Amino acid sequence: MDSQYFLGVLHFVIQPASLFTMVVSVFFGLVVGMLPGLTATMAVALLTGLTYKLSNEVAILSLIAVYIGAISGGCQSAILMNIPGTPASAATAVDGFPIGQRGEGGLGIFVATMSSCVGTLTGTLCVLLLTPPLAVLALKFGAFEFFLLALFGVMICGQLTAGTDPLKGWISGILGLIVSQIGMDGMNAYPRFSFGVIDLMSGIPLIPVMIGLFGFPEILYGLVSSTARAQVKTTSLEMKKGFAILLKNKLNMLRSSLIGVSIGIIPGVGEDVAGWLSYWAEKKSSKTPEIFGKGAYEGVVAAEAGNNSCIGGAIIPVLSLAVPGSAPAAVLLAALWLHGLRPGPLLMSETPGFVVDISVYMAMSAITMVFLALIVSKATVRILSVTSTILMPIVYVLCTVGAFVISNSIFDIYLVFVFGVIGLLLRGMSYPAAPFLLGIILGPMADNSLRRALILTSGDPSPFFTRPISLIFASAIILMALSQLNAFGWLRKLLAHDELKE
Amino acid sequence: MDKQTHFDFVTSIGLMILSLVMIVDSYRMGIDVGGALYASPGMLPMVLALLLLLTSAMLLRRSIRSGSVRQHLAGFVSWFNAFGKSLMAREMMLGALILALYTFLLAPRLPFWMSTSIFMILLMAILRATSLVKNLLITALVVGSIYGIFQMIFHVPLP
């Protein structure tokens, strides 16, 4: 049965129109990923609006292709300019730029691009293998579990994206959940926090919020910082040498890819964390950790395999639970909804071939990405010489067009600006934007699930702590909260005090 | 003292006020709709408002531990004054103002090609991004491409 789906989707992908869409989208992703300040989230959000009128298959192929292109493209500016094109490539720059400075920029780009491809393909394999069992597990989820899953997702995302200050990550997530409550509620059609504004009564649409939150601050910072960029030259690719390096790093690639997939499955965390964790794991396990930071290919391989495999990891919960694993995956989820698809526990029974479709799109995009990135790398890096004062006005125009075309509403353009200012404030005060976004995505699920659960039990909250899956989520949430309250520190002190007494 | 601590102090108070307003509003929703509170549209907003109150109180407690209320207020005011005088802040404000002009005035009132041309020429000229000829060429190319691709090929309406 799966082979039938596989052949069907393969037949669609090799059609000239699909191939053209894929090549253009991967190229667009590579360019966006390469340009510092423009992120994969923004690229996917922008393209969601721009591909809205296309057929479901073409639009989703395009979004997957741009996602993969954007995450992979970041390595080129990291290696040649020491500026990660996207946050996902930050770890790549640590060893990538010294490689570029050494006059091995071409080889560095080849190794990074191939590692990205291997990472994406590993992620794709995991999508195929892990989505069906996770969707089966998700069928055991009831209203109690879905509410706690939403809360857990926002909390863990806040915990992991806020650096040393999880409290700010949680506040950001709660604010996102609050924003999601604006508009008519799903059960009583009561207009919440709408203040009589008709546009607000239909709720806050996701795409303008995402474009504003992630794009606007970058545009504004880009407008005021048009400094010339120091750039090292792209040298020849030296593919033979590159393959030898990759062969030497096969275990590194496998470990980093698995780390990336695991990080991707955690709601809202994303590719940047995956890149750093994979890099850190490789450095820790290396017999020569002192060479890291000085142009070690091992570091580049680990970071790129890690951040790209995270794409697959992030898509797994999107398909099985309708919970995004990263910020770009959150936009992808919104795009799937826009196109009338219903990712979640019922996906496997309603559209059983969809997981195969997504996997083939991913694999084909990864292969296209390798060819495009290597063929056009010398030309595309020239785009980096365009100053941000020219680029950012163009990007803002595209942002407004992308936000407008989804529902042909001027109000959506206003939202881009308003949420852009909110994104700017969040960044200025060190609040991560990812939990805010995840809160907006998971808010409706949390609302409906909480009320449905309490109606089922006539207001009795005990099943939140007695049902097995709920108990796991509830325990994790409580442990996270206690760790922030320093409860374990107090406990340790108390135990030490008792020992002294004895 | 770190400026972030001053920000934390001010934002925690703002967030606490917001959460209190939300608690009242959520309670009102329950009364408006009737029935049990747990089934009312105000249930999750109430829970979220309580969580926001709790977390912002923790933030306030943390910032107060690092300095007195007076120190935080003075620190915030002096940061605000310095921010207003900095060149980067002024440039950012100017940039934001032009983006706002395009978003709220030009885009809703004028046809796409006209509003976007005015916006791009004006912004690139103010930022001294390039020469006037190049500015006009880039604007024409961008507006023409977007108009051609979306309006003429895909028949997508533009703002």
C-alpha cells in the first residue's frame, strides 16, 4: 500500500511544474537562509501567503522545499562571512569561518551542504518510521491529555529557548496563549477581548502574527545597520577531499542527526538548539576537542547534520499531534490548516498517504538543495553584497503582500506591524519569541480541551492526575515549575541540614 | 545594575496589571454566558491570567531582590533618556515611522503600485541606500515583478 502512495507522489514530483516549483522554492530558501536577518520561519510564513492560491500539493511541496533550503542556506554566509544566515547555522560559524579564512571556503561549503543533506534524509526516514506509531499513541489522547500537552509544549519551549531565564520563556508562552484567546470562542461563540472590533472577533490569524513577530524586528535592525560585510572568497569545492571528510565523520553525522531529530520532536525548540547540541556532543566525544573553534570539519558536520535533521523531527509532532516542533514547523502547521488538511491523530486514517507525500517532498528537496547549493554557491553569495538598506524595504513589501493575500484583509497588514512591534519589545527585553508563537498555535487546542475535559467530569480536575498519560505530562510540568522555584535547592539544603544534625 | 533588571521591574508591574484586568474580564465572561465557570469562555483566560500573575510576581520579586524600587525607577528613567538621545534609536524610530506610514496610510488608501513606489523611493532615499537613479530602477523592478507575478500571472489581489 505504501509503495502505491510512494509511486503516486513520485509521479507528481517529477512533473515539470512540480520540479520547477521545487527548484524555485529551494533556491528562494537558500537565498533567504543565506541572508543574515531573514529566517526560515519568515521564509515559510512569506511563502504560505504567496502560495495560498496554488493547489494543496504544489503549495505544500513549495513550503517544504523552502524550509529545507532556508535551513541549509545559512551555512554559506556562516562559512564565508562568519554571519550565520539563520540562527540554525550559528554553531556552523564557529568552525566554518576559520575554514573559510584558511582558504578552504569551497570545501567547507561542500562538507556543510552534504552534511545538511544527510541530516535531512535521516530526518525524513524518522518521519516515515516515527509518525505512524506516534499517531497511534495520540489516538489514546483525550481532552485531558491534549490540554496538558499544550501546556507542556509551551513550558518546555520556554524553558529551552530562554537561555538562562526560563521564567521569561514561560511568560512569553503565556502571553501567546492569551493572544490566542482573542475572538469568538469555539463553544459559545462569545467574543473574548474583542472590544467591539469586528476584525478581532474572528480571532488573530497566524500568518500575519508570524511575519510580524519574526520579520519586523529583523527588517528594522537591517534598516539601521548597513555595515559593509567582510567576506572570504569561495574556493573550488574539492569534492574528493570532501567525501573523504564525510566518510571519516559518518558516526558523527549519524549521532548528530539523531540528536537533531530528538530535539525537533520537542515542541517549539527548533533547529538552532539542535545545531548547538550536536556540535557540543561531537566536541565532548572528540579525542581532540582543542581543535574545535579553529576550523574543525567535525564541528561543521555535526552542526549542519544536527540542524537539518531537526526539520524531520519537527514535522513528526506536526503530523501526529498537530503540535509544531519548531517555529518554521509552526508556520507549516498553519499552512496545512489553511489548505484544509487536518494534521493530528486522525491523519493516518483520514489521509494515510500524506506522511509518504511529505517524506518524498523532503527527500527530493534535500537532493535538489545539494545540487543547487553547490552549482550556484558562487553566484548566490554575491547576493550577500546587497546592502540591507536596499534589501529590507523589498522584504517589508513582500511581508505585507504575504500577509494580505491569505484573506484579502488590510487588517492583516496592520497586525504585521502591531505584532512586529511586540516582537521588537520581546527581543529588547530578552523574551524569546518562539514560546509566544507556540502559545498562539496551541491556545485554541488548550481552550477547547480544558473546557471539554471539565464538562465531562462536571468540574472535577482529578483525571488530570490519575490518567496515565496525563500524569506523565502533569509530573513533567510540576517538575519544571519546581525547578524554577528552586525547590530542589531547598530540598538539598534541608537534607544536608538533617545529615549534619545526625 | 543591569538594564534588563530595570526592564524586568517595569514589565512585571505592567504584566501584573494586565493579569488583574484579565481576571476581572474572564469572570465577567462567566456571568455573561451563565452556567458553571469551568464551562464558560472565561475559563482558560482566567487560568492564564492567574499563571501570568504568578510568573510576573516571581519576576518582580527577583528584580526587587537586586535593588530598591527607587533604584529601578531611576535606572529605567535614565536608560529611557539615554535611549532617546542615541543615534541608533532615532534611526530605528524613523524607520518604524516610515513602515507605519506605509502600513496604516499608504497601503490601505492608494493602489499597490503607487503606495509601494512612494514607500520604497522614500525609505531608500532617507536611508541613503543608493543613488536616485538606482533607487528608481530598483523600485520599478520590484513593483513591476510583484505586480506581474501576483496580479497578472496568479490573479492574486494585492493590497
